[in-house]
Amino acid sequence: MSEQTQRQAYWIANLKLVALCLSIWFVVSYLFGIILVDQLNAIKLGGYGLGFWFAQQGSMYIFVVLIFFYANRMKKLDEKFNVHED
């Protein structure tokens, strides 16, 4: 595989990972916290509706989890394409 092809493959894999993380964050923060809030509020979590929880806390927790997920996956991706730091 040429260096240019390897760079393109690395960049495409990176963009797919970013798109996945942004899609998950969109679903959790926008759909669960705003659009589907009434349906999710039928489920109680700690005395509060699940939709309210996603709007107030859930999207932030998911964002932090996604940061660690992204860092872990990028480390593996860097090693796969041999662009990792020693």
C-alpha cells in the first residue's frame, strides 16, 4: 500500500469514527432530550422521567464516555496505520 493510499485510508477511518461519535451524541442529546422527551418521561429513573434525565444529565455523561471511546479507538487506529507515538 502506498503512503498516499495509507493516508487516505487512515483519514477515512478517522472520519467514520467521528461521524459515529457525532451521530450517537446527536441521538442522545437532540432526539432523546428534546424530540422524544414525552415518550421517555414515561420511564422513571431516580424519580424523574428518563427524557428529563437525558436532557439534563444523560447527554453530558454520554459525551464524556464518547471522549474516552474516541481516544481509545484512535489509539488503536494509530497503531493499525503505524502513526502512533512511541
